Amino acid sequence: MTDLYIAYYNKTGDREVNDTYTFHANLDNWCSDPAIIEEKIFTGDLNSSINYCNGSNMGVPHIAHFFDSLDVRKVLNYSKFTYVHKHFDNFDDNVLDTADVVIIHADVLIYLTDAEVQKLLSLKGKILVDATFEAFTYTYYYPILKLFKDKYKSVKELTLVVGTDKYNDDIEFENAFKEYTGANLSYFNFFRINEVLVGSSGINDHHHNDSQVTNYITEQTIIDNFNSPKTKNFLCLNNRPRFHRLALVEKLRELDLLAGNFVSKRWQYPAKKHIVQPLIKELWFEQEHSPRMLDELKIFNETPKSMLDKLRDNPGQLIIPELDEGPEFSGINDRTPDLIDDRIHTNVLYKNSHFSLAVETYYEDSFVDYYPEVLLNFEYKSSRTFLTEKVYKPIQYGHIFIPFAMPGTMKVLEEQGFLNFHEEFDCDNNYDMNIDHHERYKAFIEIINNFDATRITNKTLEKILHNYRLFYNKPHIMKHMDTFYENFIGNK
């Protein structure tokens, strides 16, 4: 077994943003030396990226914070590497001298002094800039990495890793990204591992020789749930508003599918306008109508006016009674909590419904891959998808599911070894791979509206249990992480 030495930077305390970034945030300094951040001429200002990173208060990189939990759950025993992971909080720490990989949170780049950057760039280990909790490369990281390249002109490469998966072999976007920012672009599915650790937190019985992570939802619970009579067809949790969630909930209302299913809607208008910001701002003010927003609404045959009209007609939250949230949540007022039980497991929802409608964070790729065409002149092809806890929750809780997500979502899950439920939904993978978002939306709606529970059989239960077992399978979990590091560092 090979030792793999990983050092990760733990930013402690408050720090000042490097003058390079604050200088270029001023519009008067756009035409200064080093080179202007050209994309901001066409798309806005540099403050969006600086303010995002400056407000995050991140310390430990996401991709590094797994190690202790994986060790507690005895998962690291199944790795092909011996991970020797240590944190450092200053760049004089001798742990950096032997590190094969040095990880720094992407949002911390703006805090590094020139002296710290020079030390970082002089290290022999490879540098991993971690943005795995999110999927986007722009608008936050393009300008920061561009400034970094222009100022420091290092021949040492940085690699930005974001939390997405590729579902084809097209590399035009990655090549253009590197040409412009000087950084490599890599992908790691953060939530594939994170949800295992979340789903098994608080459990002390993690056996040394048992290849499965122990979860408080057992196979017997899943079998009992599967065989229980159902009161609803599907479960659809919508904690935070997105344009596609607004449109989907109203479509379900139009099809009379709200009352007969578990559907939540955690936003209110006009009582809680602050929850739907900044989306409500884009809908309300014509001058705020972004091309991305208008394009996305067209997918659902909506306009800003039609969406606003529906919000006015149906201003209240949809709260699932079975969550038993109490009388304090029954009214619509501005003090109603923003986050209630949508992210907490309540077994009765899975026991009493046939399937989950996994409504992902993003439905189309303009947010995660948007770039100014005037800068990057290439033929863009959709090639990656963002998977979060939304698609993994039904797997870990023993539900069949249909993802309402970006193209390639189900393909990525199948590549990870999970089984689909095409037979149960009477469909094929066209609903998943169609890059025409309007057609994919129509297919989702047809699948939901035409669901027939008689297609669920004992074979369905076998697939559910296969997915559950694979999700908590220790060798499979470590293969996901090992493969990433092996590809990153090459054969050591």
C-alpha cells in the first residue's frame, strides 16, 4: 500500500483580502496593469466573485474534511493508499515539504498574501484548489483565477476541482478554461461520499471487517416500507426556490397532483419576499431580466409575468402535515422559519409513498458553465451534471426515484453502479440524456402524471436494496476517492 501525503490549509481567524483583488474590484481600475479581467466588461463587476468568496468564511477544504469521518467508519481500510493527511495554518509548516498534494479552499485564494503565494508555488506537491461543494466555475472563480495567473505568472499549475461529473468525453470547455485562467479543471462528486457520512453520523458500531457502513435506516426498514400500503404516489421536497421548482410546483398544481402526494414548498409571496430573493427581483423588474432566467422560464412555458401571477395566486407555503411541525408553522407570517424539516429524514414519508421526485439544485447548465462567448470562442457542448443529496436521499432511504435534474444525471448514477427504475416509470434513458431542456421537462411531467404502481414488483425491491447496499459499500466509497487522487497525481 502506497503512502499518499496530503496537506490542507485551514484558514483560521479573519484575514484581509489581497490588494490585487480589491484593486480590480474598483471599476476605475479595470484598464489597469495587470491585464483587465475582460469578462467583467460584458457581464458585470468583479465584486460578485470577491464578495462570494469573502463572505464564505471557509477554512477546511471540503474534499479534505472527509478523512477523519472515513477513518472512524473504518472505510479508509479499503483504500489502495494510506492517506497521511495533516492540516497547516501557515506556509512555514514543514508538513508542506513532504506533501504530495496541497489542498486549499477555492474561496481562500483571495486572502493569500504575495509571500504566501510564492511559498505555495514553490512547493513540490501538486496544488488542488477545492470548490467541490458547488458546480460552477463562473462567475466566481474565472476572474479570481485569471487575476492569479496574470499577477503571479507561475509555471506551476493549479487545478480547480468542482463538484460535478462528466457524462461524455468532450473537453472543449476544459481546454478553454485552462487557456483563459491558467488552471486545470477537474471534477469530483462531493455528495457521493458526504451523504454516506451524513447518513451514518451518530452511529458508533462501524465494524473493522464489515464492508458496509452502518446506517440507522436498515434493510429491514426498507423492506417493511416497501411492503406497507401507500397513501401517496410520490414525495417531492422543495426547500429553496429555483425557477424550475417554482414552475414544477405550479405544474403539479395544474395537474391536480398536490393533494394526492407529499409536496413541500418552502417559500411565500408576498409575506416572505426575502426567501425568493434574488429570484423575485429578476421576475419583478424588467431591467433585471437576465437572459438565463428568460431562457429557463421558456423551458416551462412560463414568462416573468405568468410566474409572478402564480406566486400571487398561491402565496403560501406547502407544508407536509406528516412532518408534524406543530401549530407555530401553520400561518403565513414573516417569522416563519426558512428551514424546517425538508432536510430531515422522516420515515413516514418514505413508508407511505411509492417514489421520490428528486428535484435537483440545477435543472440546466447555463448557471454552472455560463461564460462570455466573446472571450471563449469554441463550440460549447453540455458535458457535465451536478449531483447533490437530492438524488442520493432516495437511494439511502430505500425509495425508487426519478431525477428532475440536469442532463446525464441518471447516466452518472448508472456509471457509479446504481440501477435505474426505467421499467417502473415506463421510460428509457431519453428522458435523462435529452439536452433539449423543454423536451426533457415534458418527459418528466409525462412520467409523473402517468405513473402506474402496478409496475412495481419484487424485482423493484431487489434494485432498491442493490442501490442501498452499494451506497454504503466501503470498497466502493473508497474507489470513488482513490480514483480521483490517482488520476490527479498519476502513478506514484
